[in-house]
Amino acid sequence: MGTIGKKIVGLDVEELIEMLNKALADEWLAVYQYWVGSKIVKGPMRPQVEVELKEHQGEELEHANMLADRIVQLGGDPIVDFNDIAKQSGCGYEVPNDPHVKNILKQNIKGEQCAIETYHKILEKVKLGNDPITFNMIRKIMEDEVEHEEDLQAIQEDIEMIK
Ligand code: FE
Ligand code: FE
Ligand code: MG
């Protein structure tokens, strides 16, 4: 923990750490959602969908990394008990009981939409100036989530066009 680096944050640091840990839990579940989806998905455009899911999986893991590093910088601990991942997650996990590509896409789109809303709320709390470092990090993550939603919805549209 950097003493002055933590002191300049114009927010309740404990509350911020809790918020970032909740987002970290969401990211880990997103990693698993994409990972397992890429393994079981079946249906039209399977190869392209697999590639996209795997790519997003890697990006969600990178988000988890960024969040964990910032939590440590702020003097906190990233969630250490794996059981707390599901408990603390805000966006949750959708069990992919149906491996059809349409269902896998639907579930992941729902996750992305929840992520966008979650990060939007965090950005509101971390308004520029109060904590520009967290602000910039969340803005970067949010850019990826907006891209993820669009990527998946574009595939969904293409699949709908198959006659
Ligand atoms: Fe993410
Ligand atoms: Fe995402
Ligand atoms: Mg993509």
C-alpha cells in the first residue's frame, strides 16, 4: 500500500475497495461463463462464436487483474475465499443448461449488460478528481464491456438472418 497514493483518494477507501471487490467477483464469474460457454456451445457459426467467447474470456481475466491490482494499491485484499466469489457478485452466473449458441449468447449478453450498468454506477461514484486512477481504470474496462455487448449482439443478428 502506498501511503500518500491512498491518502489522496477523495472517497471512503473501504467502501471503494468493497465496490471493486464486488466487480472483481463479477469478472471471475464472467471468465467462467465465457470459458465454459466456449467449451459447450453448439449451433450455427460455432467456430466464430468459440473464438469470440475465448477472446472475451481473456479480456475479463485482464479486468480481474486490473481490479485486483488497484485493490492492493488501495491497501485492500482481493477476495481470497473462492466461495465469496458467487456470494459477493452483483451480476451473478447463468448456468448454461442449454448449449445452443442462441442461449449462450443470450446469457453472455445479459452479463455484459449488467457489467455496463455496474461500471456506470461505479464511475458515477468515482467522478474524475476524487480518484482519477480508479476512474481511468473503470472507464477502460467499461469500454471493453460496451464492445463485448456489441460483438455478441452482432453475432446474434447474423444468426437470426440465417434462413
Ligand atoms: Fe469485464
Ligand atoms: Fe465483458
Ligand atoms: Mg470481442
